Amino acid sequence: MTDYRNLISEAMKARENAYAPYSGFYVGAALLAAFEKDGKPLIFTGCNVENAAFTPTNCAERTAFFKGISEGVRAFRAIAIVGGKQGAVTDYTAPCGVCRQVMMEFCNPDTFEVIAAVSEDDYKVFKLKELMPEGFGPDNL
């Protein structure tokens, strides 16, 4: 079994930077690249950033992906997600449909892992294909 504790810990730290004055739902994500840099895991973190106009709001997962993509990374292995009302993580937080679609663009749905966590020891792991069973991605074009 893979040890996801570090990835979950990084997601928890990222959640502390969330800007969620409207929903009060604070989310953090930690995205693991498919390769290492200098012998260490390459992780991109993100938090949700809300906006009074709602549409410009960006989810934690997409923030992490866009950071990695902006650094030239195009291959990813896993993402850990933690979230909760007023910062209290009491249940598993799954990615929204838009985030799942971004994952389909850059990840292999058969191997990419989505870790929904309450803590470093309490989490569920899904393959992207489970969350997006009939997903549309680059292979469809």
C-alpha cells in the first residue's frame, strides 16, 4: 500500500491558505507529479480561492494543477484533497466535475489516484476512472 500521509499533510497545510469568505468551505489539495526532482517527490499545492461574483472562483485542485502545468509538468500520479466547513475537516471531500475534467486532460484515468482525506490516517483512494467513468479526454479526439 502506498503511504499517502505526506501528500495529505501537504493538502492540510494548503487548506490553511484558502480564501472562502462566502461558502466557509476551506479546501486544500496536494498534487504529486509523475516524476521526482532531485530525488524528492515533486508536489504542487493549492487552495480554493472564492470570489464575490462566484464564477471566477477557483477550486484547490485546479489551483494545484495550474501551478504544476505553469512549471512545465504534464504528468501526475495522485492528488490528495481535504476540506470542510469553517476549516474543520469532518468528512471526505471529492473533486467537483470541473476539476475532474481538468484531471482527465492531464492524467491517465486508469492509474491516477484521487485521495479524499479526513486525516493522514483516515482517507479513501479512488482511480480517476471511478470518479469519471465515461470521461472525455484527449484520447477521445
